[in-house]
Amino acid sequence: MNANASLTAPSVPADPNGADIDYRTIARAIEYLSTPGSGDIAGLAHALSMSERQLVELFRRWCGLSPKSFAQAVALDHARKLLRDNLSVLDTTYEVGLSGPSRLHDLFVAYDAVPPGIYRAQGAGLDVTWGYAPSPFGVVCLMTTQYGVAGIAFAEEWDDANAFEDLARRWPNAAFRRDDAAIAPVARRIFDPAQWDPEQPVRLVMIGSQFEIKVWETLLKVPPGRAATYGEVARAVGRPNAARAIGRAVGRNPISFVVPCHRIVGSTGALTGYHWGIARKRAILGWEAGLVAQQ
């Protein structure tokens, strides 16, 4: 690992909006709601040591939905409904371009792949600025380069070395420099819908094999409030019999949330494995459902 990848130096910024605290409570709620037969909102409030009113206020503040609507948004039956309503979503978005059928489509993203030489050289010549920042889904480790945002990994806590290593080991020859202050406004542009601007898209840089990049580009065409299966993605990239390889590429997605691997589900609608945990996958889907409901 490049010597510039030190985890020491600047102090970790505070989270003025308490987003991390809210998410930790939401994560506990998701764990409760994921237990069979636990759809009782009064029981959920009790489990979280909150009044029902406090619980409703928390969910309204966090995603704009009631606890009941959120529970429905992350349920298996809802995922199945998304698939039923979504038979041609990939074909449709290919026709209309990245804006897709939703005005929320992925932060109005623009993206490029890095020069192949940088990928082959494992990041040599790449200058990476990184740091930690709050998000609606817990702390994130975020990396930017001269080309654009290159990595977003969820952390379990502030200064989580594992989150940094999860991204940095992909490009061991890059030069890493930590600067939380520089990362903070980038994180706000990504995670605050009020700052999503089609005139100033969030620029991504995709660093991977040609196959991985093709898969990640396809994921960007699945808009909020929709889902796609691994099989659909395989057919979209011209590899209909490569669902397992698709799964590996989806699992290696280095730009969580923005490249929406959380919208990929099993053929039955099951919320299959997610690199940053099924609870977080459910949280993101429910949060997005709240945004779609407000359109």
C-alpha cells in the first residue's frame, strides 16, 4: 500500500444533523421488521424504546414514509411487485438515456472509465483524495480522483480502517491523501437530494475490467423505485448465461449507492447478498421509495 495511505491525521468531522444516529436506529428497526410476523408498529416502537409518535417522526424525517409504508417498501412482496412492473425497464432506459423514467435517476450521473493503463498498473499515476463523511445510511468512506468519484464504501463507525482498505486495495499503487474537509461537500452532493442538479451531474470514474465496467454501466440504468434481476443484467450485457459472473461484478462495485447494485435482486425478488449488508440494502430501497413517493 502506498505510504500516503496513512490513516492518521485530520480529525474526524462531526455529523451536525445526527444522520448517523438516525441510521443506527433505522438499522435496528430493519432488523426487527425482518423477523417473520413482526409487522406490529407498536411492537417496533417498544423494541426501540420509543413512543409510536417518536417512531413516526423518525421515519418521516429520515425517508418521508410512515413506518408501515417503509416496512412495505422493503418487504419481499414489494420487490416481487417491482419486478412485475419492471419487465422492460432496462430496455426502456436504454431507449431514453440515463435520465430514465424517473426524474430522480441516480443523481443525474455522468461517468467515464479511467484509461486502461491505470487499471492494468493497479492505480499507478492515480491521485486519490479520501475521507469519511455522514450519509443517511451511516458513515461512508469516499474517494475522489482527478477524473471523478472513484469509491464509496459504507463504514461501521467513524475512522473505520476496513472501509478504507476495502477500496484502497483495489488500486494498491495509487497515491492516497486523506482530506475529510475536501470530501464533505462531495458527500453532500451525493446523499442530499436537495443538491441533485441535472446541470451539474456527479461525475464518476469507473476503475475495473471491461466486463465489470459494462455491468456497472448497466446498473446505472435501473432507476429508483425499480429492480432488476441478475439474469436481466446478464442479458442486457450480452452474456445471458453468465449470471454468476454478473453476481461477482455486482459484488465488486466500488461506488455504493450511486452505482445502484442495491436494486439488483434474485429471480424471485429476494434481496440477495449485498457487500455492505442486507439491512443497509433494505434501508436504501426504503429511503428511495420515500423519494419516489414524493415526486
